[in-house]
Amino acid sequence: MASLTKNPNVNKWVDEMIALTKPDKVVWIDGSEEQLNVLREEACSTGEMIKLNPEKLPGCLYHRTLPNDVARVEDRTFICTSKKEDAGPTNNWCDPKEMYAKLTPMYDGVMKGRTMYVIPYSMGPIGSPLAKVGVEVTDSIYVVLNMAIMTRMGEQAFENLGDTSNDFVRGLHSKANVDPENRYIVQFPEDNTIWSINSAYGGNVLLGKKCFALRIASYQGKNEGWMAEHMLILGIEKPNGEVKYVCAAFPSACGKTNLAMLIPPEVYTKKGYKVWTVGDDIAWLKPGEDGRLYAINPENGFFGVAPGTNEKSNYNALASTRKNTIFTNVAINNDDMTVWWEKLDKNPPVNATEWKGTKVNGPEYIAAGNKLAHPNSRFTAPAVNCPCISPEFNNPKGVPVSAIIFGGRRAKTAPLVYQSFNWQHGTFVGSIMASETTAAAAGAVGVVRRDPMAMLPFCGYNMGDYWAHWLEMGKVLGDKAPKIFNVNWFRTDDEGNFIWPGFGDNMRVLDWIIKRCEDAVDAVETPIGYEPKPEDINVEGLEDVTTETVKGLLSVDKDLWKEDAKGIHEFYAKFGDKLPKELEFELEGLEARLG
């Protein structure tokens, strides 16, 4: 099949990949519905995918991966730079020459007897100056069909690249034998290249997602003067129709998707407030012509965790999955060919197929201590399905960002919300981001895990250099820089119960954040940053939360913070002379203010 582009750089690279992997057949993906339908039919005929109920879940497909292949594999993920220090202490490093020498024999002839699919795709709206082009070659129809949802895929992606540019990310993927012992997810930032082998699961094989949009893009951003961040993008529309945009970064299990698709409480909706989702996971941020910071969502869909998603926890995310969605590793209700997962509702199907493919009696299976859906089972849903998708979603310029919000899960230390003193201090606040482990995470409960800017597994270069780039961006933006905040929805009482209601009520905190960005409300200076006056957090309509409760949620325990500062010193020590002096200065300042 003929190439879809005249670009010699693309064609030369694709020819090299064909020569290496030796597929029986090569198919260029043009993005047309006709071609995708042929692939869907083929995947269903071989059993790789299963068609779901066409009335209840039109256009939806089901897929299961092997039990050894159900999540990202951080220990098999590498950043290969010519100098080890450029990868830094938080990444697995290998010399690029050594890694190419190790992997090349694995790819040699790996696609014999298979079809190679060549997928051109754009991260970001077609024609956007912030968008970037990738080409992924793969032997998996599952990858093609997911990339069709997650990216702007097909011939149109080459529009941004043109006929001569070499600025595209080269992605080579083969599921090979799905052998966990030889599974590698490798980024070569200096070569704009990603190689993935022996996995067929989402984040390891949809190379536009974490591999490109964060690991490679963060490195590109450092070199080109922009930022690739693990952040949601949200628009808050006020009753007068004005919309303010915020970006927010949270480690996993801290309510990021819920915040991205927030439904405001009744006291706000009655006044005419609305919330618009621009992105749920990744933001690319670049200074605009007016000097402000603009954000695009490089993705075109949501790759969400299914368990725990329901009408109450996230109505909009659930609504996004009602059509043209791919479900991976959830359970099937055999009576009507619909899907089920834990916490979807209280009625597990009696006639069920659990995620590994065994037919079971759902309620009995769960009673025996099993899960019908894998805890990391997923839905891949088109963003256009989301009831609150922003009208600006495809705006090539992106949206102007007023605030950046960091957050984690802390039982006692961090208050409900505080604002950094300035951009430099805000970078410090992001760099010390942490969550305490919950029962869900392996190991002990309550252990503090540092996850700076929620980028620990995704920063494509040395995190010390990454913080330096943040500080540099602050200088570029000057007084037009977004204000930086930290939130913590997870303060607990002495019995371990959450004090703040969370979910839609987080709008009450966003409301204060926007007012701070507009200089419409005062704040109280504390050793850690500016906090709201308790009466400035709207508690109207809340049963168990009074202004007195809010006062408690804003308390700063100096002893706990002094203890935390010790942990920050330990964490910073990893980075040696790569740690920016400004962050050392901010840590000293915090300790001085704590006395």
C-alpha cells in the first residue's frame, strides 16, 4: 500500500522499520471510517475484540489483555540519553547504543506472518502551532483502534508536518510474544524515538500517550521553550459568561478525573456557573502572543480507569463511555452483552464473564473475594462524548491559564488550599508534592511518596533540570504567569474519616482560587503560603461543613511541617548539584518561617 506522505524523512524511516520487522503486509492508516470499520470487523472475526450490545452501547468494543500485561511497567521503562546524568536519578537509564543493540535483534523479523500498521497522528488539534506529529508502526489492531480515539489520526496528521520537516516522533511497537521478561518501553529523547516491545496494554503501546505526550514532549519542551505536564485543563464559566481556565496536577488516586469533569453543587448551578473539560490528563503549555500561558490538550480522548466510575462519582466520565468506546479488562454481562466493573452499581451480573475470560456467577465470585474487572481495567472514550466537553477543545491557540493547582493525599499535613507566594515558591510547592500511601498501594499505609508535579514516572529527563526549566518559564512569563496553588481534599479526622466532602464540592475551593486570580478576595499569610479566610470558602448548602470546620481544614501544624521538611531534604539530596539553588533557598525559607 502506497505511503500517505511525500515526506522523505517519514518514508525512509518506515522503510527501515519494514526491513527490520519483515511484516507480510503493510497498511497505512488514513483515518477513514471505511478503513477503521474493516479493521473492527477483522478484530472481531479473530476474537481479538468482541462487539458489545449495539442498542445499549453502540459502536463499543471489548478487549482483554493477558494477565501478565495489565498496567504500565515502570521497572521496564527506560530513558536512553547519551549522558546518564541527563536522565537523572528518578529514571531508569541505559546507553542508547547499548539499548539499540539489545532490542534490534528482538525486532528482527518480529512481524513475519503479521500486518504492520503505519499510524500517522497529531498530538493536539490539526493546524495548531502547539501540536506535534508522531508516526507509530505496530502489529496490533487494538493499538490502531485506540489511537483512532486518543489522537487526531490519519492522513490529516501530515498537514502539520509538511513534505520536508523531520520533526516527528518515531514510534516502533510490536506485541511480539507478550513476554514480560523481554518487555521494554524505551524512550530515546535525543532521537525523537520510542521503542516498545512485548506488551499489548494501553500505556505501554499507545505511544502517543505517556511515552510521547509526556516523556518525549517534556524533553522537547525544555529545548523549545514550552512545557508538557501531567495536568487536567478545566474551564470555569461564571454567571456573566466569562470563563477562567485552570490546570491541575495530582498523583494517581487523588481525584484528577473527577475534578476534570466536575459537576458544580446546586448552589453554584442555580446561579449559572458551569464547568468545561478541556483535558483530563495531559496539558501542553506555551506562552502565547500576548505573553500569557496557553494550554492545549494534546489528546483526543480519555483513557480512564473503569472501577469506581459510576453515576455518582463521575457522571460525565460514565456518560463519555456510552458509545464508540473500547473497554479493556472489565467484566461482561452475558445476558445483554454490556459491561460491568466494581462500584459501577450494586448489581454484579449473575451470568458474567470475568476479565480473564472465565464465565462465573458474579455475586458468588465477588463473595469469594475475587474481582470481576481488573482494578486497572480501562475505557478509551472519545472526548467529544463528554457532556461537559469545552467549546474550546479544538481551539488551535489553546486556552489562557489563570491558575496552576497541585495536590496530593495528606491526612494531616497539607491544608484544604493555599497559594504560593510567587512562581518560584510555586515551583517549590510543586516539587515537594506528595501523597500518603493508601491501602490500595503496595506496602505500608501512610508512607509519604514524593511525586513532583505528578511527573515522577513521566519526566523524560533529569528532574533537577526539569525544575530549572520551570523556574526559567516563570522568568519568561513574568507578571503574566499563572498563580500557583496547592489543594488537599483528603484531610481526615481522628477516626480516619474525610472531613471535606470532595467531588462536586471542590468547586467551592476553585471559586476561591479564581477570585484570588482576579484579586477579588484577600488572603491570610502563613508560613507555607497564602490561605483563605475561613469565611471566604462558600459552605452554603453543606450539611456537615461549617466555617468552623473550614477553619480546622486550614490549620497549619508547624511540627508536622518541620517533620515534612526533613523528608524534603532527603528527597532533594538525590539530585546533587542538579538541584536548582532557588529550591534550596525556598526550603530554607520555609524552615525559617516555621521557626
